[in-house]
Amino acid sequence: MIYLYTFLVGGAICTIGQLLINYTRLTPARILIIFLLAGVLLTAVGAYEPIVEFAGAGATVPIVGFGYTLAKGAMEGAKEGILGGLLGGVKAASAGLTAAIVFSFLFAMIFTSKTKKQ
């Protein structure tokens, strides 16, 4: 059943993003920021943790989950002091950020980019 819950929650998040793209004039960058901030705010009020427990990767893989990870890390780091609060989010998300940078570099070295022909 967890696979179904994961699919439904992740799909719902992506559906909301697609609806925002189709029916608003928001740019993809603004939608990304809205989702990131939604993850942070929902975590701050304690509403996103139950969604993560219910759906697992369906809630943590989309960009909303990145906001959740940053906020959760910052809140845990804040217990150590002000510096911990500032660095806690970066520590919590460091594995994902490192993977994104390393794989981006590797793919840039392997493949050559081409401009679109219009």
C-alpha cells in the first residue's frame, strides 16, 4: 500500500504544479520557489511531517520535500544555537546537493549541449 500512497501524494504535488503552469502566468522558477516555501512553511507549523510519514518518498522527492528537509534541519540545528540554525538546513540537505552537483558535472563532461533550432 505504501507504493500507492507514495504515487498518489507525489502525483498530487506534481498535478498542482502542472495546473499552476497551465492556468496561471507564473513562471516555472516562481512555481519552484512557491513549492519550496510551501515545504518550509508546512514543516514550520508541523503539517508536513504527517504527510512524509504517510507517503514517504512521494512527499520527500518533489521540491516541496527539499523545503521540508531544509526547514527540519534548521529547526534541529537551532537547538544547538544560532549558528546551528543557520547551518542546519545545509547539513541536512548536503547529500542531495552534493549528488546534484557531482552528477551535473559528470553529465556535462560526457554529453555536449546543443542549442535548439527554431
